[in-house]
Amino acid sequence: MKVVEKIEELKQLIAQVKTAGKKIGFVPTMGALHAGHFSIIKAAREQTDFVVVSIFVNPAQFGPAEDIDKYPKTLDADTAGCEKLGVDIVFAPTVAGMYPSENLTWVNVEKLTEPLCGRNRPGHFRAVATVCAKLFNIVQPDIAFFGQKDAQQSIVIKQMVSDLNMPLEIIVCPTVREPDGLAMSSRNSYLDTEERKDAVLIYAALKEAELFITAGHRKSSELIGEMEKILKLSSRIKIEYISVLDSRTLEEIEQANGEVLVAIAVKLGQARLIDNIMLNI
Ligand code: PAF
């Protein structure tokens, strides 16, 4: 496995891989890799011939009051984990390498970036779409793999790839959870013991929504009310949003029917945590 910092070096290696006719799988990450990332990397390993994992904490996608300074950085452990899983290249560029001068070109995916995290993190998805477009141009993957936990991100990236005729496929891998249901996230490391206990309520609320729907309820306001009751069992949890949406358009729906995304974002201590479930009703 090679760890590559420079874009030019990576491009030369990718040219050789392309000449050899290999199918390239790409997993973009911000590092601090956990079991969720590793399951995505395994999917890339199984479905492609040559796997590139990028590790780049993209400053553009963090708001001024967000956690870029304390975002966990564990490059040695990350590269060791990648090596174990048979990754071919870890691409770990510097900020100056990725943004050598003021960036004047941005990819703005409309509508899909407005609700959910887009409402609370202005500019976030514009920066995510832009860095993914840059990474896709550099790595030239046949397939890029994302995680379902960041449901809105995956939907936005799929739309960008389709709208801009980018020559790659996007595969979204299932959310990996701790035994008690908490979705794996690099930001779980911010939780103290008490907050960690309360964090189980996020998935519990989503499961309650699923049960409520299975019992025949469809009204989104009632579903949201049920989820709110569960999250409010902890005074530490500050709800940012609970939404029931059409999973293709990300429009909020009054009745849960068809392909439905139920999504939650909360603040819990220093952590902002998101989770979701997709239901086919
Ligand atoms: O999900 C992430 O880790 C990031 O948003 C991504 C896709 C690597 C872009 O910086």
C-alpha cells in the first residue's frame, strides 16, 4: 500500500492502473476511521480491483463555529487499518495541495441541499460537492462508495454525478452501528460517559418511528411527535431537526408513503450527531 500526498504523483499511479484496465474503487473520508468506514472500504475491495481511500479534512465544509480544530486526526491508525483491508493507495493531500490558491469554482447542488443539515450548516454541501468533484477528477474512480449515515450527502453527490455526467457510479453502503444501536461516527469520540448513554435514544427514536409506521400510522407530525418524546427523555439532547421526507426529492411530506427518509440531527454535549432510516412504505 502506498501513502500519497501529492496530486501529481497520484495521477501518475492512477494512469498506470487505468492502462492495466483495472476498475478503481474510491472511498473519500476525513480520516479518524472507524468500523463504519472499514465496512465501506471492504465493499470497495470486494467490488473493484484497485482501492483508493482519501483522508482529507476539508476546511471548506466546516462553519466558523464548527469543530475543525478538534476533529480527530489519527493518520497512523488510519493507514494501518487501510493496509490491513488491502487498500492500494491512501491519498492524504495537504490543504495547500488541494487548494493552492483561492478557490473560485464551486459546485452548488440546488434544492437537495436546502433542508436537513443544509439548513443548519450553510455552505456545507457546496463545499462537500466541490471537494468530491475535485477528488473524483484526481482519482478518476469507476465507483465511489459513501455511507448511508450521511444520507443527504449521498443524495447530493448522486445528483451532482448525474447532472454533470461524471463518469462514475455511486454506491451507498449501510450504516454500521454499535451493539446498542448508535451509528458509528468519528464525532462519537466527543461524548462523555453520560452523553454516550443518552446517545442510544437517537436510534431508539428512529426505531420507534419504524414501529409506529408498521402499526399503520402515516401522519408525519405524529411520527415526529413520537420521536420527540423519546429524544426528550434526555435533557442533554438538543434537537436540531426531526424530519420525514421523500427520499428522492428530500421534500418534507405530510404522510409517510413510498420511499421515505426519517432523519434526525441533535447536539449532545460537544457532538453534533445525525442518523436516519430509509423505509419503503
Ligand atoms: O463524509 C465525509 O467524510 C466528507 O464529507 C467527505 C465525503 C470525505 C468530503 O469531505
